[in-house]
Amino acid sequence: MSSASSKVGHGLAKVLGIKLEYRNELGRENITRGESVFSVSSADTYVEEEPTVAEWFRETLPDGQGLLRYVKSLFPFVNWLPFYNMQWLAGDLVAGK
């Protein structure tokens, strides 16, 4: 990330009240949850990188096939419309179907 966009991002986080360093990934944790001294000091740490906004959208939004399935589920008549008998159209319009 460039310096300008980093500054903008940090400023926006500050305005929104988002703590960027909330994990304290490089610092040491105090023993506050009942761990033993041995388990905290000898345990290997695993730090998972949080996804970027673009990665989150890529994982969350459906692909082309998923989007097509979603639209078909919203409008089920799309599935049978190509097979509709046009001779029934006048009767269906009068009946209000």
C-alpha cells in the first residue's frame, strides 16, 4: 500500500474508531485467561492475515453461475417460460394467472 493511501486509511480508521493494532501481534500477552506461564511462553504463535476488502468481496459475492441460480430462484417462471404454450396465453390473461 502506498504511503498516501496508508495515511488516508489510517485517518479513516481513526475517524471511524477502528483500532488498527488491536491484536498486538508483535507484543507479549499478559496472562489473564487462566493460562500457565509455561503454556504462554512456550507456545508457537499463529497470526492469520486478515483479508482485504477486495478478497472479502471475491469470496462473498457469487460467480456468474451462482448469480444466475440466484436470479432464477427469485423469478421461478424464468425456468418454465421457454416451455410455455402460447395458445394458453389468452386464457391465462383473462383468468389473471
